[in-house]
Amino acid sequence: MAEKVKDEVVVEDIYAAEEFAQRPEMFGDGVRDYTVLAAFRYAGKDKATKTEALEIVARFRDKKVGE
């Protein structure tokens, strides 16, 4: 008989932008708390998972002036 494989769903915790801003070093060297807050505001979000936050800040830091 075929065995049922149980898929484990990993759910990441969701944190507020202010919580991420308290640890800006997780986004790389030179990232300041206000950069994290600005990135979240630009993305229109106030909460995210760690993975989402890393993407939000990375996209914001890669923006060119005027985009």
C-alpha cells in the first residue's frame, strides 16, 4: 500500500516594520532604521515575514533616484 506523506507547512512569524527597524543590521552593512521604515512605507506594508522584509528592503535599496 502507498504511504501517505505528510506535508509539513512551515509558517513564518509576522513582524511589524518597527520591529525590523530595531535590527537594521540584518539587512546588510550600512542599513539604518529609517531605511527599513522607508522601505516598508514605499512597499505599502506595515507587517511582513522575515523573508518578505529582506525582499522589501533589498528592492528599496536597489531603486534609482527618480524611479
